[in-house]
Amino acid sequence: MLRRGSIFFALLTAVVSAQARSADHPDYVPDKRTAEAVGLAILQAKFGEAEVKKQLPLTVIRGRGNVWIVQGNASEPIATGGGMAVWIDRNSGCIVNVMAYMK
């Protein structure tokens, strides 16, 4: 029983410590310009440069929480939604989601 408590305490300490460190560093994707550059690279890698070029200029908005949404502008409706999109976590720079079209 003592060992289980020690493991729990160690894990709790690690989580709290990691959260404190993440609050100390600056955002990896701090502004729209950076989000657009990252989003463009991801979309071109996923869908190809020619397909992305059809949906330029990209629109960059701040989504809920700490997410940037970089979206293409579809000139004609694609299936049931708009242009391709990538969601980027502002704090970590991680890619949250990539979509062929946004609803």
C-alpha cells in the first residue's frame, strides 16, 4: 500500500511540475503569421502544393482554447463543407487535426 501511494505522489508531482514548466515557456505558435506558415507547410505536405494553391489565400483564426485554425478558401463547395484546414496548438505547436474540408 505504501508503494502505491509513493507512485501516485511521484506521478502527481511530475504532472504539476510539467504544467508549471509549460506555463514558463513562450508559445511556439504565438501569432497569425507563424500559424499561417506552419499551416501552409502541413496542408501542402498532406494535400499537395497544387491543391493548396487552389484555396489560397488561407484564413487564420483563433479557435477555442489555444488553437489556431488555418483554413483554405474553397472557390466551389467541396462535398458538404468549405476548404481544407489544419488545427494547430498555440502552446506546443502540435497539430491537433487536419481536414480535407471544414463543415
